[in-house]
Amino acid sequence: METTATTTKPGILSGIQPTSVLTIGNYFGALKNWATMQDEFDAYYMVANLHAQTVKMDPAELRRRSAETFALFLAAGIDPARSTVFVQSHVPEHTQLTWALMCNAYMGELSRMTQFKEKSAKTADNINAGLFTYPVLMAADILVYQAKYIPVGADQKQHVELTRDIAIRFNNMYGETFVIPEPYIPKIGARVMSLQEPEKKMSKSDPNPNGYIRILDEPDVIIKKLKRAVTDSEGEITGNPERAGVYNLLSIYSVCTNGSIEDSVAHFAGKGYGDLKSGVADAIIETLKPIQTEYARVLADKAYLNEMMKRGAERAQATARKTVRKVYHKMGFDT
Ligand code: ATP
Ligand code: LTN
């Protein structure tokens, strides 16, 4: 369980907000890749619960979802012996560094963040200051661990660019302090699209549950959602990306079976959409089964779960504390 205090591997950090139960998009686009990166990198993976309150969440629900998301990380193969896996609020250095960075971030640059514009348009009755300063908290998440590579989807790239700008600005003003991070797009990544609107990505906050498959969905739910998946009227199964619905199903089959799109097309050659849908449903069920079994085991063992959270937070804090101390000292704060 113990790791060495110093490592020469480049640091990576990523996080997922525990706003809802994770989908197979989160699994194939994030968690599965995170698990494969654990040996090559000094990996930090966190449940971004502080971020989740920028849209109002019921406190009891947030607490429960934070623990469940942590359990799901472990079930999906994030190994606490090889990675530092933790819950954001357990490490107060994130918010301490946020204040220091906030004084070095500009209203203008925060106003340009696409996600802020989109989310404030959606929740016009709750444009809180946290929604606006959210990217500074994200910058603190990254910089507090001196992480070099940040595995994120396209929608978060802008926030990583902002983090770079803040870090460069800070280094110029106060002297070399932060490693300058870069967005990291994994070699094997998958973008899973909505089953109902295959031009849009599958999203855990989609109001239509038929659009997504949750990692914890039961087999009968998966079969039902696949039956309702949008295809087209052509009838033939080919690997044409412009036929978004069919292509998405073939892509999901490919990531489940670790094959290529061509392999999937060959597998379904001459078959109809009914076979495609049931084949994809079976592949998803098979892929999720071991994760669901492990999730149930981990979640039932509260002592183990709490112990893993505690150890993860301690490990994370050991690194984070050093950065905050350095930054506060440079800025003229005594602690
Ligand atoms: P929300 O609906 O709350 O915005 P989301 O399901 O889009 O959530 P995020 O929490 O924004 O997910 O993303 C967490 C991680 O999962 C990110 O690394 C993101 O790139 C990845 N991810 C999310 N959805 C997909 C998807 N459909 N395909 C591939 N990767 C995805
Ligand atoms: N904002 C991200 C989650 C997140 C994150 C991070 C990702 C919070 N802090 C630091 C990478 C690095 C999201 O909503 N997907």
C-alpha cells in the first residue's frame, strides 16, 4: 500500500463530479483509460465533490454519491496501491490554493469560459459565484499536485488552457513555482454518443434516461434501452460514421470487445438491427458485470471504503501541503 515519496514519473490528475451515477461514456471515455495509465504515470484521481455544489445538490445526496463514485472508481480498476485516489473535500489544500490563484485570475478570462456561459444560461436562477470561479478551483486541483498531464474530454480543454495561463502568470510574478500542465488525450479514447440523439455525447445529466446506460444499470434495463436506441431506415450494417446511430452502436461494441470498427462490422455482416441491438446489449452486460460485482462488494464493506478514502486523502495531502506552503510563502502569507 505504501508508495515511495519521490517519483520520476510524470504526474497526471483527473476528476469526475459526483452529480449523478456514471455512464458507460464516463467508463469508456475516462475511467477505463485512467486504469491503464496507473503504471506509466504518478496518477491522482479524485471525486470532484466541491465542484458539484455549483449546481445545487441535496447535501445528503451529494454525500452518498461522493462515496458511491469513489467505490465505482475502485470497482472500475483504479487501484489505491498504485494511484492516489481521493475525495476532493478531504484535502482542504484545494480551497487554500484556490484563494491564492483567484487573486491571479481575471474576471475577463473567467467570463470567456464556454461552460460558464452554457451553465449560467441553463440555470438563470442560480448563477452563483462558485459557477463563475469554478475553473480556478479546477486550476488549484491540477497545480496543487504539480500534475503535468490532464486527461480530460474536449469540453474541459479550455479550463486546462486557463490553468496554464494562471500558472505561467504566477511563475513570472513570483518565480518558478508550478509545473505547467497540458491537456492529455489518451491514445485509446472513446466518445460514446447518446442512444437517443447520437449526434450528442452520452451524458449523465441527460434528462432522458433512454439516452444513457449507467455503469450500474441492470441487464434488463440495458436490453430495454438498447431496443429503443435510435438507428436509421437503411437496414444494412456498415461502418459509415455519418450514420450516427448505427455507428455509435458499432463503436460501443468495439470498445466492449476491444476490437476495431471493422471487426464489429464483420461480426454483424448480413444481420439486422435487432441482432445488432441485442449483440451490443450482451457485450455491455458482459463488460459491466465484473465492475458491478466489485462495486457491490466494495460498497458493502464500509470499513474498507472509509479506510481507502482516508489513505487516499492522506497521500494527496502530503503532496498538496508542500505546494500550498511554497505558494503562500511566495505571496507573503504566513501560516
Ligand atoms: P454531465 O452530464 O454532468 O456534464 P458527463 O457525463 O458529460 O457529465 P463529466 O463529469 O463532464 O461527464 O465527465 C467526466 C469524464 O468522463 C470526462 O473525462 C469526460 O471526458 C468523460 N466523458 C463523459 N461523457 C463521455 C462520453 N459520452 N464519451 C466519452 N467520454 C465521456
Ligand atoms: N471539471 C471537470 C471535473 C474536474 C477535473 C478537475 C478534471 C474537476 N477538477 C481537474 C480534470 C482536472 C468536469 O466537470 N468533468
